[in-house]
Amino acid sequence: MYMIKFCAILLFIVKHSLTAPYTLSNGCGYDSCNLGKSDKLNVHIVAHTHDDVGWLKTVDQYYYGSHGEITRKGVQYILDSVVQALVDNSDRRFIYVEMAFFRRWWNQQSDDVREKVKQLVNEGRLEFISGGWSMIDEATTHYNSIIDQHSLGAEFLHDTFGACARPKIGWQIDPFGHSREVASLFAQMGFDGYFFGRADYHDLIDRSVKRTREMDDKSLHDYNVPERVETFIGAALAQAEVYATNHIIMTMGGDFFDQNAHEDFKNLDKLIHYVNLQQENGSDINVFYSTPSCYLYALNKADKRWSTKTDDFFPYASTPSVYWTGYYTSRPALKRYERYANNILQVTRQLNGFSQSNLRNLTFDLSEAMGLVQHHDAVSGTSKQHVANDYGQRLSNGIDRAIEVINDAYGKLLPKENRTTPIPNQFLCHYSNISACLPIEEQKLFTLTLWNPTIHPVTIYYRVPVTRQYLIYDPIGNLISAEYLMIPDATKNIPGRMSSAQNQYLFPASLPALGYSTYYFEEKVDTKKIEHKKVITTTNEACILQNEFLRVEFNNQGYLKHIINLEKNSKVSFTEQGFYWYASYSHVNSTPFSPASGAYIFRPLFPEALPVSVARRINCTKTDTVQSALIIFNEWTSQEFNLYRNASAIEIEWIVGPIPIDDNIGKEIIIRYNTDINSLKKYYTDSNGRQVLERIRDYRPTWHYIPDDPISSNYYPINSRIWIGDQDRQLTILTDRSQGGGSIYDGSIEIMVHRRILHDDKMGVKEALNETAYDKGLVVSGKHILLFDRPSDSARLHRTGAQQLFMHPLATYSLPNTSSYTNYSDMFRQSWSALSDAMPLNVHLLTFDQLAFKQYLVRVEHYFELNEDALYSKPVTIDLQILFKSIGTINEITELILTANLPLSELHRLEWMIKDEKSSHI
């Protein structure tokens, strides 16, 4: 088990102070808490609502209450009602989570209402919990985006209400499993505790016996006296049996609760009054309004040592054989689009900062869209189709606004000094993943500018689809000897591809750290004089791909047989590799206790996956730059292995779809890698793209587990990587989006890449996961990166590889009004870097965001775990002035907590004593 290493993320601000005071008033915080009576069972009543920012309806429809035929809920009315109910009675308290809704509601209120709300916040009666833009999913989100969406909400709360609104508690009552990395991030956000509502039913039984639950989500819906008083007292006493102190929590609320808060609070007032009256008759129950933070504070004061947990809460099973592991992969296109949008957001922030454009307001739309998509029914893929479409549209609209910032920034960074020439407009080619870029087709010249968002120089192999032949100039004016290759039919035949490009250029692009390089494409009229490198192709023959580091061997039937690490003289053999499918379980009378496979649930009909085809074809292509093996399984599945010159990794580009359903059987498509590695039931997956956890097949670390489903119970979220290994060998696979997978057999890795299912799983969405496009099943393309090395040397490869895949260079094109490369190079810089010196390999720039003129928010992290690499796991010192070479000299620095809403020096978290007699502050 890898130890959790504290993330050395520092936030620095240049030449500016924060606007709102951090000092707490006397009316909020822990000092405002009612801690109950020491001789009673204290029941903390927590009134709340859980407002999904999209699920069955879009975020707009939920806010306004439209489309009542789906559900008659309107968040604006909930907030109106709750605020008035709190004003009416000073004993009442309420918590709220989703800032996406609250900010919208706040902007529509009068000054009088705003003053009342501020008073409620300052008195601790309206408390913001978590404070993110949404209640995040924990399986399919990346830590970069988790931090961003919580920071977005925290910034709004800080600027609007000040210190009393700073969240101190994580509140995750609805997500479908919980990760170790999220708990770690919450601690670094300054949270004192973390509440959640779903855990595996095995785990809950075990914790009930051991009295280690300390949380629940029991709701009462009927408060008639005296029957309700007796029922409530009985429920409280029963709940106390599985909790460790004389404090218990009862949450009163649910999805879109309290649209009629006056009635709900009035009933709660009566319940509290009549239950407490029973103390005169000897009752030991003491009931009062509270909040999660006050309940936690009461536990902290209980003088008790607490149990700890170092693994996570995946996978989540609600009942026997019902594992919520399907959503790890559901809606793979949306999962990839979220990663793509984040890439654009981070680059846009960097460009805005280094150009000093000060256009942060134009990035809000994309920041907000990203915050919404982190919701546990968004990137998870568990919303209705029209809601998923809305998430995609919001990301697209945000990207459009971000391009305005990108153009303004390049308008400052591209021109050489004392040049006032018009700047060519930069644009993105969103369909480059299917080898299409319509704006450059038939153009006589264009430029490609690649921005590297990492703080390390990189060399990538970039592909440009073209309809003409070009001379390509690198940033120093040299002609590039690029490969001119055919675009595979599997790509050209993707439904909806409108490009007429039949060929693509492939060339290595060397990019400076945190900077750009521009490549100039100029049509060569006399194509007979263009010399292309020799391309060797074979079909259905044994194929060997080999470079300086790796050798990859296929037989003549297209089966991967061996990967050899030439440098380490190590070999892994493959018994199976390719596409397989599980038949989705379905039932006419499906129920939550016996559901079909669906958006949430992965429930295979049979425990064995079938190959998608009984035969395959292999086309082998070799050039000086790349050696490729394209394997065609059938008309809807293919994969291409690419081994580039000087690369220590193998790239696999896969295409799946349209998944056939003519047989009325839903299908869950996996890529399987079966090897001779003696993995001893162990495999390793990442937690939200950062920490890595050991998994053991058919085993749970904290309770005795009896396997009831051999496949789905061994699936875990794969946010960025999975690996297996033995003493001398490790096979690691990096992913370009969140996916589900596991090791069902020793030596095996399988990753689910696509799903098309014909039945709903009865978990609430009421819609089958049957995605279509262009009147066909949805086609999805993606990428896996294979790494094979010794275990001791693998961390360097997968840490750097995963970051470069996540923070990939962003390509923008332009159509300059220039006559030649010489003319262009005379006016514009072709290369530029923000750094004055190289940064250590084990340091990652997580955030570079200009907040105001000469004010910047910077997050850096040491992203290697403790003891995973002999060199790069060691501490490192950096000079932050290196980041500001092009901006100026740092005059002032303030170190903040992770959400940037409190100086670290002012953070005073609760201290907990745990059962090994160590403090929680270690």
C-alpha cells in the first residue's frame, strides 16, 4: 500500500492583498454551536437540500422549475422558501452545498434580501458546506478539476460573505463511492471532516457491528404527535446503538427538498418541542437544530480515539451482486470532452497570465461549465441524454469564450518588438481526433502553433490532416522532413466526418517549457519535387515494431505476442490482447435490488467476455519517424499500435462503434491485455489521477469479503493509469479519460472503453444508455499508452507520461496574410518560453491564473509519491521567480490553503486523536 504523501501545493500572490477579511465574527464558526447535554443522547437535526446541477433535467430547468412533467422542482423557490423560514425563527439552521445554484439565486435578489442572508451567514444559521460549484463525483473526476471547481465556489463565498462563509466540512451524501484522494484534497482545503451517504452494504454492516459509522442519512417524513414522537425516539435509540458517542446526526432533507420550507420547518419545530418534553418523563433524548460542522465539533470534544481508514470506498455495492461500476465508463465521449475542455482552460489561464491580458472574466463561462461537469451525475455519465447534451453545449460555449482570450494573448506574445502588423486569428480544430480540420483544407498556407502547458520541454509527434502537399518550416526556419501518410479507413469512415482530407503529415515537434513553437505550412506547387520518406507497408504478415528502447512483435494473424524492453533486456509475453464484449444483463422486471446493467450498474450476463471477432487483419507501416500496426477486428472496432522514434512508450489509438444491437443485446466493450506476469491477484489503480492504490482481486481491506460477482466487483475507477507487475516487470497502461477496469485473472488487465445498453438499471435516471449520433450508435475513439519497464523505474515513466497526456500541448491554427515564411518570420516570433531556467522533473505546475493586474494565483506540486522512485520521490527546492521571468519581480507572497480562500498561517483545524495514539496532525 502506498502511503499518502502530503501534496506540496503552494499558492502565491504577487503584489496584491486579498479583498475580504479572514477574521471570524463571534456569531459563526464552532463558537456558535449547540453541543447539547452531556447526560443525554444528543440528536443533531440537520436540515438540508441536495440540488443536482443536472440529472433528469438540465441545470437551467432545475433552477427555474420548468418541465414539471419530469419533476416539479425549482431551486429558486427552495432558496426563497428556506431563507424566509430561517428569518422567521432564530432557532432554525440550514446547510447548502451547490454554489452553481446559489450564485445564480444571489444575483437575482434585492439588497434587502441580501442583507438578511448575510446576517444568517454571520450568525451561523445558514452554513455553506463543501462550497463547490457542484457536489462532485469521486470516481471519474481528476484532482485538477476537483480543486478548480471547489476554488470557484470558495472564491464566490469569500468575496460575497467573508470568513463566516468559508466551508469547513466536506459533504458528499449522494456520489456512488468515495476516493482517498478526495479526502486528502478536502483536508488540504482546510476541511475538518467529510460526510458521505453511500457505502458498500457489506461495509455498513461491519461498521454497525463495530460502532464505527459516525454518519447516516436517515430521513423522517411524517411528524404526527404522539406516534411520531415515539417513532423518532425509537429511531434515535436504534441509531445510537451503532454510533460511538452520545451524539448522533439525523439529516432532514433530500433531493430538491424544502420547496415549502415553512411547512417543513414548522413540523420540525413541533417534533423538537414534543420530543424534548419527554425528558420530563425520563427520556434521555435531546433534540436540536444543528449543522454537520457542529455535530463534528461535538464529536471532537467527546475525548475519544477514532478509527482510521487508508483505502477507499470503491467499488460501491448497494445490494448483493449490484455493483455501481458501470458509470466508471458511461458516456466515454463526454468523459473525454471534459478532459479536452480542461486542457483548454489551463492553457487559457496561462496565456492570459503571461501575456498580462487581464481577461479572467472571459474564462468564467468555461470555468463554470467545468464546475458543473464535475457533478456526480455529469462526468459520471448518469444523466439523461438531453442533459448530457447540455453539459457538452456549455463546455463548447465556454471554449468559444476562451478562444477570445487565446487570441488576445497571442496578439501580445507573437509579434516581435516594435511590430504593429495585424495578428492572424488563431482557431482550434476540434475534430483533430478524427483527422479533420476543415478551415485549413485547400489553403495555400497556414500556421500551427503548439503551446506546452507543462514546465518541462517536450517532444511530441503531431499529425496534421491535409488536402494538399506542403513544405513545413520549423521555428528556426529549417524545412522539416515530415512523413506523408494515408489516413486509415477506420478513421475516414467514422459517421459525421465531413473532411475531404485523405492524408496527414506526421512530424516531431520540440516545444519549450511553458511556451510555444510555431510551424509554417506553405503549399508546394510542384509536388513532383517533394521528396517523401520511404514508407514500407505489409498486410497480414508477421510484424515487428522496434526503436531504440522497445520491440513489439505481432504474428501474421494480428495478435500481439511480445513486448521487449531492449535497454533492460526484459520481455513480457501476451496470450490475449484485443477487444472483447460482455453481454449486458437485462430483465423485464428489473428493480433496484435486481437491476439490469445500465448507466450506473455494470452487471454482465455471463462471467466471460467474448471476442468481438473470430479473425483480424493487420497492416504494418514503417517509416523513419513511426512504426505502426493497424489491427482491424471488424467494421466497428480497430486499434493502431504506434512506436515513435526515441519513445519509451507505445501508443494505442482505438476506435469503437457503432456497437451493433441488432440482436437486442446490450454490449460492454473492453480492451484486454493478458500477459505472463505473475501478478498474484494484485493490481494498482490511481485515485483521481494522483495517488495510486493497491487492489487485490476478491478482497476488501476493511471487512471480510465474500465474492458475489467475479467481474464487476473487481472493477475500479481508472482516472489515469492501471498496472500489474511481478518482481522484475511492470506493465502500465495510461488512459486519456476516466474508465473502469481491473485484473480479473493473474497477469491480466482489462479496461472498459464503451457501452451501449438497451435497458434502464432502475437507479433513477429512467433511460437506457444507448448513445447515438448521425442515426447510428455513437463511435468513440481514444488512446492508451503502454509502458513496460522494471518496477523500480516505472514511476518516472507513468508519472511524467500521465501528466503529459493530461496537460497535452494545445494546437491552434491561423491563416496569416503573408507571402512566405520569410515574411512571416520577420514579423512574428516562432518560439517563446515563460521560463528562464529548467524546472525539476518531479514538480508540476497545476495552476497559473492571473487574478488581477500584477496578482497571480500559482499552484505547484511535487507529484511523485513517497518512496516510489529512488531519485524523484525526494524533496526538491524551486525558485518561483523562474515562473515570472517575463512578467516582473515578485514583491509579495502569501501561502494559502488549497482553495485559495485562507492564508495557510490562519488555518486552525480540529485535532483528532486516533486509535494508534497519534494525532491527526502528522
